[in-house]
Amino acid sequence: MAVPGDPAAAGHHLGQLPLTIATAHLVDRAERLVDRLRSLPEPRLARREAPDRPSVAEAAHALAQLLADLAADAGGDHRREVPRLSDLAVGDQVAVTLHDLVATLEGRDPEPPASVALAAVADLRAQIERTAPGLPAGRT
């Protein structure tokens, strides 16, 4: 049964991959976050909530690493370190590791890793909202 506004019901897909409801929600939220990360200037990416907290870019890199780890675990592969590039590259790193995770989840039960990833995406979105209050909230 189609649910209005549901990305899976609308045929939402990453590239040419058909998505389950769980992965479609993840892709929808994560792609909005990627767009937001790509739009942030470097000073905003470097901003911290507190001196002992990671910057937005560091938190985004941690999200990219989590997505890569979830993909490796789901695919039965060894985990690999996502290299730490410039702050301006973190949006692209999240996008690439998201794509890898979604491709790995195809034909598998996506619920556990998609739920973990979705919570991490929401956490980073909330951090961006707290550290970059001057930007429009958007739908990330």
C-alpha cells in the first residue's frame, strides 16, 4: 500500500538501485544532509559546539566512516578506514559511503544497518542546526 510522501512509494532510488522503505528513508534524509554539507562554507564546517566536541566536518567524517563500516559488516568484508580529506570533501565522502551501503544492502535485510545510519544522520543534522543557526533549516 502506498503511503503519501513515502520515498519508496514514489519510486525513490539511488542511481539505478530499487530501494526498500528502510533504505529509501535513509537515502532521502542522507541526501538532504549531503546537500547541506556541500553548501556549508569551510568556517561553518570547522565550527564546534564546544572545545571538547568534534567539528561539523569531523562529525561528518565519522558518519562516512560509520556508513562504510555498516556496508563492510553487511557484506561480510573487512572494515577499511575512510581517509580524512579536507573539510570541504566531507559531503562527498558521506555521499559515496551512503551509495556503497545502499548497494551492499540490496537483497539483504536493510533494517538494522539502515536504522543505525538514519539515527547517525539525524544526530549530525541536529549538530549542524545547533552550530550553524544562521542558515535556513531546510529539510535535512
